Amino acid sequence: MLQAIGLTSTPRRGLRAAVDDLTFEARPGHVTALLGVPGSGKTAALRLMLELDPGRGVTYFRGRPMHRIPHPAREVGVLLGDVPGHPVRTVRGQLRMLCAAGGVPAARADELLELVGLAGLRDQRIGTLSLGMDRRLALASALLGDPHTLVLDDPTEGLAPREGSWLHGLLQAHAARGGTVLYSTADPKEAARAADRVVTIDGGRLVADQDADDFSRTRLRPRVAVRTPHAARLAAVVSREARAARRSVEVVAEAGGRLAVYGSSCAEIGDTAFRHGLPVHQLADEIGDTGPTAARGDMGPMDPHGSADPGVSPAPLSPEAPAGRGSGKGGGDPRPVARASAPQSVLPIRRRPARGPLHPLRYELRRLLGVRTTTLIMAAVLVVSVGLSVLLARNGHAPLPKVLAAWPSLLPLPPAAVGAGLLGALSFGDEFRYPALAAGRGTVPRRLGLLLAKLAVSGGVAVVLALAVVLVSAETIRLVYGHGWIHVPPNSLSLGVSWAALTVGCAWAGLLAAGVFRVTTAGVAAVLAVPVLVVPLVQMVLTGPGSRPIAGLPARLRELMWPRWPHETDRWIGLAVGVLAHPVGTALALSLSVLVCAYLFTGLHGRVRWRPQRAAGSGQAS
């Protein structure tokens, strides 16, 4: 059972609210259509129900509002547009990534590919899918958690009739299994054909809440569509003959020389046009839409605010007593219930932070490895690094660590560090560009688990890339210049720690900067700013007059600690201090500290809300 009570959107300055005190329900085992013309508030109502936009009111999904549901994807499946996935990710890869986000077994992805008819396109790139196939993928994403309720915003928009019929068949099958389906549409014929119940809204207010049979009787009427260059003359002739024969015929003139004739037939209109010598270019039977006001004919008068006649006493709507309507398909009451159920104290709807993935590490690994960008960047880094290493070894002037790291003095950073920084920046940059975790919000959840998973994965990739560069460069140099050129330096451990720390620091700097500024280029800029801007400032401080050495720091730290750590620990502390004492290490540490603080500040900024105390007795919402 889905119950929306008193939904009211927050109006923009100078504009009225897109949704105003909207109350209705969608029953389990039924497909409910939310019908309205474009701009009537359908999408705004759905976003209020899902707590994606601020406003007032409450929506219960089987008795619980959205923010009280522990795992929303397992209760409510949402389709608010196309799939916001990376265009080069495969269909199967996208679903498997979302399975990790929703805590669903990966085998569920293959089951849904079979269900929505995409099993043969599982290795197809998302960017190459047609509109119909993309909509099938979006529906599969909504069904991943096997939800009880489906909420879809105009799912058949732009689809061919065959695709639309298939989609409605799937929705009916979901409802037949006891699920609740609510979808929005602007086509009254589609609503009458595919839904069990139709909720009509206009201007953000409830107009009618009817079952499909009542809706078809009160809203849709058969008519004859006529197109003729003499529309005015034909309309006058048809009206005159209908009055003479005392028949109820209504003629409505439309644009482009078209007429809509209610209460007549194609044969009668054709005979009339023939007798008067009027050419007819089109003559066809249609089902005409009389507009949302037609449904009010059986409802009694409406006041200017959209409420029913004060003489009518509709039953109240509450989570415990859902309404006084019949439970069968033919027991619908067409009376609007918008004002009847609005509570005296309407709950505010706050836009809450998006939830993170339930398995963040698994999600991040599938996100990283699901696109070929990662492989291309790592391959490019290896090729450039090997080329630079061969050139540096040929000159014979560069030290061996610089040769193996492919770091000539002309470059501010080695290719491996730049590549690690780029991969880290893409970790958050792609999330904001293709927000798969919070598509309706268009943002990325700032959760500690997701951040730690991204730091761990990006750091691991950076270490793998650094190690691969050194090993491949060493083997290439040995192949080109012989075995005598490569030797193991005595301080290989400290060099290895420094090399790994450099690449990991660059990866984290790119990741955090992209998370703060929400764009990949900001992460790359932060990585390049470390050697170009921060390192010269650090060198000025470290080499300035009055600077003191920190030799012997590990031993002094061991004297302060209790219990005393073993002497072997002094060596590792010395390595860490040596890395941080280097200008590049100090610059990276300072940059990472600033970026971590900025990330935490931007993450907490949207959560802190100062709410002044209300005076006694002022609890009524204005």
C-alpha cells in the first residue's frame, strides 16, 4: 500500500507550488496511473513522495515513510528517467555494480537481464543502446532489490507502441504478484488501457481518483475526427441538421481545419459533406479526451481551492484507515479526497543525504574495473614510463631510482604519479558525471564507508601501477642495455616506500579534490599543483634560516611511549619521517590534510540546519 497525504512542494519565489495538498493512494495488486498534462505536477509529486525535493506532507510505503525504510531499494523501485550509467560500461556490468550498491547477489543481474529481454545484449555498451533498450535497463535497475512498490515517471515516453505494451505487461505482472505500481503519464488513453486505477491531477491538485472503468466513462468519449478546407461551413451544416433532427451532436473546431464531432458517426458526417458539396480529407473514428474537468461531472461542484462541495462528507484517509473506497476494481469513488485527509499538522519533507552502497568496496571495484578507461590509463602510463626510462638510461647521467621511476628532472611528477592521480580523480569525477548511486538527486552520497573504499581501491591501484612501472622499466632496460646495468641499491627499502607513498598520495589528492569540487579536472589540477605550487613553498620553509634537523626523532618517541616498542619499529618510523621530511612528501601531506578538511566540511555543510524555537501554540504550518 502506498499512501500520499498532504503533499505540498516548496514554491519558488514568485511562483505557485507545483504540488498543493495532494492526497491519494495506490493499492497493492493494482496498477495506478498518475495522470496529468505536462506541467501539472506529476514529476514533482513523485519526487516529494521519494523525499528527493523539500516540501510538506508524508508518503507511506506499507506504513513507513521513505527515510524510515532501512534498505529503500528492497522496498521501492524507482525509475525517474534514463539510466545514468557510464556510456562505455556494459549492461551486465552496470547491473552488477548496482547489485553491490544495493546489497543484492550478483546473480540477480543475470536473472533480470532474462526478465527484461536484455540477455542477448548483456555485453553491449550502455551508450549504444536504443531508447527502448535503455528503458528496459532502467526498469531492470528498479527491480534489482525485488521491491514491493514501483514508482515510475512516464516510463513509456518516446517508446514505440510495441515497447510500451511490453512495459505495461511487465507492470501488470508485478501487480499480479501482489506488488504496488504507480506510474505517471500524460496520455489518458494509455491510462484507461493499462491502469486499474487513475488518479488525475491538474495544477498540482487532485481532480479525480477513479477506477479505470469510471475514468473511461467520464473522461473519454467516442468522436469523429474530420479534416476539411471548409471546416466552418461543415460545422455549421452538421449543427443545423442535428438541431433539425433533434439529436445531441457537439462540434468542436480545432486547429488546422480539423473538427471533432461528438454524438455522430463517420457515415452521417460523410453523407452531410457529400450533399453540400464539401470536400473531406480525413474522416475517422477516435476516442476523444474531454480534459480533466470532465471527470468532475459526477463529483459535485469544486471550490476554487480544488476541494469537494462542503455538502459532501468523504471518508478520512489515514495510514490505519486508508479510505472509504471499495477494494474491488469496480468499487471506485470518483470524488476527490485532497482536502478530506490533509492532517492539521503537516510534516515537513526534508531532502536527506543520499545513502551509500551497502558493499562499498565491492561496488568501487566493479565501478573501477567496469570501464576500459582504467586499463587505457595504466597502459599509457606503462608505455610512457618505459620510453622515458630507456632514454634516461641511455644518457647515463640520471641515478638508477630516477631511471626506474621514469622521472626526468624536467617533469614535475613522474608519469606513474600523474596516472595514479588521474585514476583517483576519475573515482569521484565519474560518480558526479554519471550519478548511479543517487540518480534522482544528481549527486554522490558522502558516506564514510564509500570514501574509505575509494581511498583503499585507489591506493591499491596506485601501488600496483608504481610496482608495474619499476618492474617493466627494469626488464626493458636489462633487455636493451644488458644485465650489468641493473643493480639493487642499498637503500632500496626506503626508496620503495617513498615511491609507493608518492603515487598513493597523488591518487588520494586527485580523489579528494574531485570529491570536493565535483569534477575530474579539479582532481588533476590538485595533483599538478603539489609540485608546481606547494613544493616551492615548502622548500622555502625547510631550507630557510633557523631550520633545525629532526635526527634521532624515533628514539626520542620510543622513550615517551609505554610500553616500549621494539627497536625494529624505529626503522619504520625513520622511513616514514624521511618520506615526510622530503619537500615533496611534506607538500603532499599538507595538501592531503587540507583536502580532507575540505571534504569533511562540504559533507557536513548540507546536514547542519539551524531551526529557531517556535513560540507555544505556533505548531500549525503556515
